[in-house]
Amino acid sequence: MHLMVNTGLNNNIYQSLVERKHRQCKSFAVLIDPDKVDDQSMEELIPLVIDAGVDYLFVGGSLVVSSYLDDCVQLIKQHTNIPVILFPGSPSQISKYADALLYLSLISGRNPELLIGQHVVSAPFVKQSGLEIMSTGYMVVDGGAPTTVSYISNASPLPSDKNDIAMCTAMAGEMLGMKLIYMDAGSGAKRPVSESMIRKVASCISVPLIVGGGITSPEKAYLNVKAGADVIVVGNAIEKDASLIKEMAAAVHSGATNVSSF
């Protein structure tokens, strides 16, 4: 019976995403890879994300070879009320201390293990976690360089210039019941997802659209939300220069006032 209770209570994060989209409020998320941080770096990062008004903290990575996931999430929860959303590279990357989980199905690839196979195996553990589960159509877009996610997934990314393929993939994901669409050029991408592709996808779906990978400047973040992205995710750029957080957040939030035409 406790599983039913957990499921019934947990829909807050998704509702916040939907409501923000409805109000044309753009969201900024910082991606934290547990393999690349420790207590000291987290204690330096947390005040920065609070001061910048970051909306969501995504925690996860393609590998997560360290055992720092639980400690990382708990440290965040001790010092801030910012929602913590797991962005898992595999079903084993679950922490009960987080608020929600992006339950990723790699709809851009043709690897059955990442479309449904791993989900079948992980479903009982995910259900028992008590986390809010958000089914997410995950679309990897060619960022101009081999990425960990493309290697691990053993699946070809979407060509960066094939906007119609991206549009149809996103439409299919939504019609299959995905609550979110996540377009990702990959960590450290040389070429982020183009505004034209974001615009095309955003024009044909009604669920929130998340965009990440290779976004290294506030200007690019701003252009992405102008094109129709609802959530901008930045990780690698902030790992290199944490002072970017405030500028990135300001750019994303300022884009909200000028998106009514999309």
C-alpha cells in the first residue's frame, strides 16, 4: 500500500514544470555529475546556485563510477529547497533522497535496451524508491564530437541538420505518453542543438521541452529559450567556470518575457 501512497503524493515537480511552461516562465537547471564533485566543491557550488535563482538541480552522469550520489543529493537537500531531479545514465543511479527521476527512454536511437529493456529490469526498484517518476523522451542530437552518452548507448545521434526527423521523433514521444522531451547534444558538445531544431520541435509538442549539451554562453541559453526551450540544462560549462551560473540563469529567465510568439 505504501507504493500507492508514494505515487499519489508525487506529482509536484512535473506540475511545476507544466505550470511554468503555461506561464511562459523559462527554467534554468544546473547538471551536477557525482563523479566530478566532492563535499568541498559542492559547498562552494550550492551558495552560487541559490544566489543565481537556479530552478532545478539535475544530478547524474553517463557513468557514475563513484559512490557519491547519495551524499551529493543529501548535501544539496540540507542546504537548499531547490528541487533535485535525477538524470540517470543507468537504472542503478537511484537515490531515494532526491525529489524526482527522469525516467529516460532513448527515443532517438534504436537500441532496445535503452528504449525499454533496462526499464523492465529497473521498474520494481524505481517504483519502490518513492521518487516522482517523470517519463522522458530522450533525444541525443549530434554535437559534432563523440560523447559518453553516444558511446554508452551504442546508438547513432540524430543528425544536427535534420529538423524534420527531430520533430517527428518528439511528436512520437509525446503521443506515446512521454511527459517531457529532452534534447541533448551531450556533455562537452562542440555544437549545441540549433535554434531552428528547437523551434521546430517546440512548435509541434505541448509537453515541456528540455535542452542541454554544449551551451557555453548566456547568449546561447537566451536564444534557446527564445526558440521555444522550456528548461535549459548546463553542466560542463559551469564545471569550468562556476561564475557563469548567475549570468546563465539571468539570461534564461529574461527570455521569458519575449517568447509569446512561439
